[in-house]
Amino acid sequence: MNSLQSFLAVAPVAASGAGSGARLAPSSRRARARVSACLATPPPPPPPPPTAAAAARRELSAASLAVVEDEARYLVGTYNRSRVVIDGGRGCKLYDLDGREYLDMASGIAVTALGHADPDVTATLARQSATLIHASNVQYTRPQVALAKRLVEASFADRAFFANSGTEANEAAIKFSRKFQRVAHPDTDAPPAEFLAFSNCFHGRTMGSVALTSKSQYREPFAPVMPGGTFVEYGDLHESKKVIQSGKLAAVFVEPVQGEGGIHSATQEFLQGLREACDEAGALLVFDEVQCGLGRTGYLWAHEAYGVAPDIMTLAKPLANGLPIGAVLVKEKVAAAISYGDHGTTFGGNPLVCQAALTVLDKIQKPGFLAEVSKKGENFKQLLRTKLSGNPHVKEVRGVGLIVGIELDVPAGPLVDACLDAGVIMLTAGKGNVVRLVPPLIISEKELQHAADVIRDCLPALDVATS
């Protein structure tokens, strides 16, 4: 194993709803977390009896209740929201409409890498919005070209395409992969067009990307989704090679570190094996770094630690620190297969969001920044292992950099709710039994200590919920 990767590797986990080689196999288990990146899910177990302080925090003012009631009346019910109305933020703190403060250990689902109201990002937005917010992609703009150049020079890639989100980036990667195979096989009407993805993976919600997302509850309500997706257990190289060698695959989609799936890291052997198998079969290798990329693991790109490069990489969440942007980075052989009109976007790569992304990169790429992320992440994991040791519900603390998971033997929702009442915002992941901690990359050691203390103090909520 690569020495750079030794701290990343964890044992691969069993598939969730997809056995080895299972083709769009359904899953009977659903995430039960209340605070998650999921669609609306079944209600969590009843919360523990509140303390006086927790009850006071949970009580909403008339102004907050009005927002909650209007949401229920006017918005499509796709999210089972926490009963908190966020109204502002600064650094790693969020503030609700009633003036309560929260430590943000979720970063808007791994988005606000530089925290809230970052002064440099704010100044960039003010300058650019006073100059040019939007222009059609029919014309050139300097920020878009500058961002593409910056990403290419900092990565394996030769060219970039900009979209609005991670799911749009993955959708573009699907289209690019199929077009590449069509160009590479000009003498057949049926070029390789299928895809391999893995258990516990999450690639998005559009009809293409959701077809490559393993949890059946994301796919089944919208069936039939895009055909041709096969799922193999994450980390099972032997079974993966069998599927790749079929000659039917346009591409393999894999997250070097799974976020939504439960904070599982690949091994160098697995990714290197996929790279070699794809090269032999003529399939493309796509790394989805929407959540784990751009500094989250302590490397600019998560795959750097493995010494394995993809043909395509998708990015999004933290790239503009909260403004909507997605990016697809590709090698020249992929770009050469794309012609004018093959794909497009109205808002993707607009000047405002690209200028913000350049500011984010300026800060993340400053000397020492990523080393600090690695250091804080390792210290935080050790802190959690120490403070949570001995609790029978805690099975494992894992992760890399500042993408950390606490696996429990029970649903994590009651713990997440109790921490929210205590002023710490967290997420769930996996099958609803993993606490996902993805704070801003600028978080301090003192704030991480506070988060660990709150999690420890709220663990009794799991006992009450299961009694």
C-alpha cells in the first residue's frame, strides 16, 4: 500500500441494496436520519425527553413558526427539515432567526469550506456583481477561462466544462463517456454504453446520475431510470474486473472517499486495479470528488493520496463556497470526442460564480492550508475516539482530513437531534446510522474540541431512543 495512503484505507463494507454485480438491485432498507442530504424519509424515533435548556432551544418564535408554516404551504415537500430557521452565519457559526448560535459541523453538506461570510469571498462577490454577473456562453468571459486554466494546471486534466451542481457535473460525465465511446468505435451501432458504480455510492438525482446511485429509494419512485447501470460492492476489485472486462462499459464511476454512503475510503489497490482494468478494456475511469475533493481530505484532490489519476473528475460543492457551480475535468482524449452543440448550460460558468471559485482556490492553495486540514482532521478523530470510547453504540470513528464519520449500531437521528438542541449542527450518512462531520476547513481546534464534547454529552439520547 502506498505510504501516503496508509492512513486512508478502511475495510470495504457490504453493499447496501446492491450485491456483487447486481444490476440496479433494490434495497429494502431506508435511511431514517432526520438531518440528511436525502429526500424526505420516514420519521425518526421519538426524541428523548428534553432538558429545560433543550426545550427552550427547540421552542420557536412566532417569526420562525411563520417561516415553517409557509414552507409547508408553498414548497414541494422533498426535505424533512430540522425545526430551525437559519438566518445568518459567520466563520464556523450559524445563527437562527431567534438569535441562537450553532457550531456548523455540516458546512451546508460539505459546501462552505471557507465558512460563512468569508471576507475575501464577500469582497469578490461585491466587485464582480458590480461589473458583470451573467453573460451567455455564446461569448467569452475572463473569469470562466481563468478558472478553467487554474483547475487544469492544478490537476491531471487538459480541459474543463462548467455546470451548476454536482449532479449536473455527473450527468455531463455520463454524456461525455458515451460520446467518447461512440467516437472510439465508429464502425458499430452499439458502442459500449453501460456503467459500473458501487454499493453505498451517491452520484446525484438527475435521471442519469440517480441511475448510478446505489440506494434504491432514490431510484424506484422514478423508474424506469437510465438503463445499463451495474453495482458492485465498494472495494471488491475481483468482481469489478469481471464487469469491466465484459467490454460493455462506457465508464466506471467511483468516489475515492464516499460521503453520503457513510464515510468509506477506498484503498490504493482498489483504485489502481480499476485504472488498469479500464485501460485494458477501453473504459473510462471517472472519479466523483463532488464531496471529497477540493481540500476536504487534506489533499487538493482526494485521489492524489492514491497515486491514481482518472480520465474524468467531477467537482462541485465547495468550489465557490456556496454559490452553485459544478465542474467536469477531462483528459484531452475525452474532450476531443465532444463537438459544438453536444452539451451546454445557461448558467454554468457565469462570471460571478467563477470569480468566487478563483478566490476559494487562492485560499485553499495557500502554503500550509491543506497540511492544517490534515492535522486538524487526525486530531479530531483521535479526540472523538477518546471521548466516545466505551459507549456501546459507537462502533467506529473513521475518515480522512475533515470528512469524518461516527458509525453507530442504532439510527443516528436521535443523537443528531440532541446535538442540534445543544447548538451543534451535524448530518447523517450511510444507512442512517453514521454521523457525518464535514465542518468548514477553517474550523479551529477549540471548535472541534467543543463539537466532540457536545457529541459525548448527547450520547445518552441513543439510550433513551432505543429503550
